[in-house]
Amino acid sequence: MLRRRQFQQLAAGALALPAVPRVTAAQAYPAQPVRMVVGFAAGQAIDILARLIAQSLTEQLGQQFIVENKPGAGGNVAADGVAHSPADGYTLLVIGANNPINSTLYANLGIDLLRDFAPVAGIYRIFQVMEVNPAFPARPFPNSSPTPGPIQERSTSPLPAPVRWRMSRASGSR
């Protein structure tokens, strides 16, 4: 199991990796402070993770990495702001499962995750669960582990609460 410091070092290395080929041809990256934009309020899990990574990157690369929280619209406000910022590597978007999901929920989002962003590093994994109304005659997928008893909605999801509530009500769970 990775210790916190080892994880931070690996994440910092992964985040800095795309800059390595350019280091020999241009000035060292980063030559100025780097903003890491999070689409949620301070104190949430994704914000805490971003701050830990920013601290580690600041220590390792000798340049300030600043976490900027831009909550709103399930992360869409932050994503739109980063998509319209200069493509110079000094504005990074820290996303979760919410952004790909938002791409399917909103017809006129104004941004395209595949077109407007380039992935730099995967920094965490989140487990997702599929559920249905208990009256629906569904069978578990292979290699899944169904939980017996009444189904209840529990979430650490970055999805906005109204979306989770509608999904929960549509499935008949509580």
C-alpha cells in the first residue's frame, strides 16, 4: 500500500510528465505560478486531493501551484473557464466523474471534454454503482456483488443533489 508521501510523489511526477519533452527545447516548466481549478467548494474530497497535490508539486518543482475553487453548475462553471483560458499549461482543471456525466445531461454545454481538454494525469478512482427498483426483474452482471435487502441511495458523488435525487426517485430507491 502506498504511503501518502509516495502517492504525492507519483502524482506529481505524472502531472509533470507532459512537460518533460519541452524542458530541453524551451524554458523550464513551470516558469510562473500554475492554477489548479476545482469546480466545487473548498473542503470537499476533490478539493482536498487537489490541495495535497498542489503542495507536493510546489515543493518538488519550486513554483507555486494554486488551487482555485470555482463552484457552480456541477463543475461546469470551472470547466468552461478553463476551456476558455490560454492553452499554455498554467491553468489545469481538476475534474471528477461529474464532468463526463454533465456532457450527457446538458445538450448545449458549450464545452467538449475530448476537444477542449488534454488529460494530464489520473489522480484518483471512484467506484460507481448501478441500481434498479427492487421490483424490476434484473439479474446481477457477472462479477458483481449484489447487496441483499432494501436498496438505499448513498453517495459521495460530485453530482448535484437534485440530479442524484431524480435518479434515485426514477429507480425507486430511497
